[in-house]
Amino acid sequence: MSDKKSLLKNPRVIIFIVLLLGSIVAIHPGYTPGKGVTTNLNFGLELEGGSWLQIKLVGTLAQIDADSGKLVSGIVEPIIGAPIQITSNSLDVGGATNQSVTFTTSGTVNSSQLDYLGTVNVDKLSGNTTQVTISDISKQSLIVSYLSRALDAEVVPTSTQNGVTYEIRTSVTEQKLESLLEKVGGSIHKNEDGTSTYKEGVTTATRDLTKNILSDKLNSLGLKDIPVRTVGDQYILVDFAGIDLATAKEIAEKPGKFEIRIQTTGNETEHVLYGQSVVSVGIPTYHDQQWHTPFTLNDEGARTLQKVALQTGAIDNPESHYLIMYLDGVKIYGAPLSSSAAEKLRESPIYSWEASTGSDDAAKAEATALQVHLRAGALPVNVELVGSGHVDAGLGAQFKTAALITGFISLIGVAAVVYFKYRRPEILIPMVGTSTSEVIMLLGVAAIIGWQLDLASIAAIIATIGTGIDHLVIITDEVLHEGKLPPSKVFKSRVGKAFAIVLGAASTNVIALSPLVVMGFGTLKGFAITAIIGVFIGVIFARPVYAVVIKELLHVDENGSASITE
């Protein structure tokens, strides 16, 4: 009896019991009339029922080249409304340190019209001729500027081993892109095998950015945790557990590409900036009898807004030049510049802004919605729905029941094998109890971090039961010899040897599963993470306690006269 009481004084056992009770509290099992058994566990699509959507990222990738002189003409002439004559061009000169281009024109040129291309110097020559020099410029920036204006889309260059790949963040056919490039003496590069470098899709960086923003957007709506996974480089898969297909489609269509445009003349608008220029968004506040949503622009966005406001005349007549915010091309907000903001923009860019929506409850709701759009609605590319499906809630409940039964059968099967091997309850009960406690603690971790349990996670838990019992058998066989336990000193030595084997086996499991965490997606990643967490729980907390418990239950004494009791 004293040996058994000493278990409750062992620090390992105390920590183990606290963690086990904490896990039960985190899981919070209960029963609600009409709903049945309830817990804090989150279940995935297969176990809860619901809908899934497959979303395609819209974009184009290509390696291209063009004539720098024609690029300058193609960009500048539509802006100033007059032809130009290139007089000096060092953009195509290899090794040039200060690349620049100089041209003359009979048109009127304002340096602010072209300062986004580089450093602009305007000189009046004799007669009506104006000479313009643009320095700190490159062919790459010219290609980006030309295609951005021609396609009204963001263009991002990315350096690769084979050259520069341009990511055009909109859908454009190869024929249309070739046609645009022909106007500036350009073309799409070919691969070494003669195929075109043109392809539909986006870069991996853009795919991951879109996935992260979409995840933030969906999970900020106060819904159940919604996992967002990437499939290849062009698709994103979203699971809406417990949500019907129509609602899922409605939710998924809300996120999109955020853009701010400025009203020019009539109903015409001009692009100002995309959502990437919004670096932070504050909580809506009420002051000056208005609800406001504060947000901050980065340096490029602030300077671009100032430049466009100057060009369009919004500073002089703000009431006629609204700043309008769009999400997927749909207007979500519009208002003119305040008089104070317009005056400040004459002198310098403004980085911190506030969008006012009004004073009533509807204005408060609009300010809150705008906060979400500014924070997570700024997808770098547009998306389109290409696939969908639905798992009936009743079928999900059947899967959940089947998974529970499978886990229970696995535990009973393992217990039977252990009993036939040792035929002693003193070994069977601690083994089954240790394995069960590992499952409870693993579920407790899942409840605490909000991890969604799907069929793959359940499979990982079942696998954890099997590997855990393997490790416990190793410990038992190592310390037992001919049914007897050795003296305490020898016992400790054998336990140490057993744990060296267990740690080696556990390390092998973790190393084997780690690539799935880094490189895998979807259910494979969930399986790997669940299994790795189970390994750590078992090795660090559960299996050391098993060694302590079995020593006490089998009555080891310091004289080495211990034996397995009936």
C-alpha cells in the first residue's frame, strides 16, 4: 500500500495527472438533450459534414523582352498626348551604371506625370520643343509599367535561373500578350525545347500569400475554423465543415482583390493602389460624430496617392474626385478627400488615413466591414470557383461514429495481444491506461489549439496507439527477465537502455514524418502533425510514467526479491 501511495508523490506522476486532467477540461465532454454528447473538439468536413470549394488563382506567367526605346514611346506618348523622339538611350548598353533615356517632344510635359518611371528632368528648348531625361530607370521597370497600364493589372517581375519571369496578375491570352508586345518590339521568350514560356498561373509566393490572406479573411468572419489548403501552384481548397454549399459559395466569393481608384471626370476612374499598399488597419472608432476606419499606407502607396490626387485635380476640387474602394470590382466605399487632407497633400504624402462612414448603426456596421476588407480582403490576384462538393451531415456523423468504433476496436485488439503475451493484469492495465491517456492528451492539445480532426487525424491517433504500445512492450521486455524484476539499480539501468531504444524509434518516426509537414498538403500534413504531437506526448510524459507505475505495481524492493504478483 505504501508503494502505491508513493506514486502520488512522484513528480513525473503528478505532472502526468495534471496534464491528463487539464486535457479532459480542454476537451470538456458533456451531454446536451437533443444534441447528444458535446465537446470542444473541432471536426473536419468528413466527420462534421459540410461543403468544400476548389478555387483557381487567376494569373499569367511569362518571360518576355521588348525594345526599350519603343517601350518609352508606348508609355509616354499616351500620357502626354504627343509623339516623342528618342535622342539618347543607355538602357540597352551593357554595363551602364546610370541608365537613362532622353527624348524630345513638342507636347507639354509635367514631371509629375512621369516620376513613377524614375528621376525626371524637363528642359525647355527653342521653340515648342521640350527635352526630357529620365534616369534611374531600367528596361524591367519599363516592361512592368507598360503591361500594367495596358492590362490595368499589377505586374510583378521575379528573377529565376532562366531570367526574369513576369507575373501578370490577371487573365490574358498568349495571343493578346504577343499583340501588346509586338507594339513595342517585344515577344515572349521560348524555352530550350522551343516551347513558349507563357503559362497560366501564379508564382508560389503569390499562391502562399493568397492562401494566407484568404485564411485570415474567412476566419475573421466569426465562423467555425476554416482550413485553407493549397493544391499545386494554382489551386486552393477550402473546407467549410458544418456549412451548406450555397452558404459556402457566398462566403468564398466575398474575399477578393482590393483596390482604391480615384474619380477623374464623370463616372471615369483611375487606379491608385492595390491592397498590398495597406500595411495596417485599426479598429473602427467613433469621434467627431462619425464612425471611422483607420488604415496606414506604405511609402509607395502614400506617394502614389499624392501624385494621382495632384494629376487629377482632386486637391483643388475634392468634391468632384471621390476616392473609391473596390473589392473584386464591386464598389464597397466611396468618399471625397477632406479639405484638410487635400491641403496637406499639396506639400507631402499622407500615410495615416481614416475612412468615415457616418454616425448611425448602419455606419458602424459599414466601418467594421471595411476593416475586414482592408485587413484581409486584399488578395493579390482574383480567384474563380472551379469545383465544389458537399458531405451530408448524416454521413459525417456516420464517419465520426465509425472512427470512434475503429479506435475502440484498435485499443481492444492491442489489449488482447498484450494480455496473451504477458497474461498479467498488472502489466495490461498500466499499458492500456497509458495508451488511453496519450489519446486523451492528444485530443486535449487539439482542443486547445483549435485543430480540426479529420479522418487522417483519426488515423494518426490510431497509429499513435500502436506505436505507443510497441514502446511500452520494449520497456516491459527490457526490464523483465524470466518473469522477475531485477534490483532497483539494475532496474534503472535497464529502463535507461529501454528508453534509448524508444527515443531512437521515436526520432525515426519524427524524421520520417517531417517532410510531410513541410512539403505535404491537406490531409497528409494533418496526419503528420497529429502523429508527431502524439510521439512527443508519449515520449516526454506518458512512457516515463509507465516505467514508474510498473515498478511500483510489481513490488520491486531494494533487495531484488521482487516478482510478478498474482
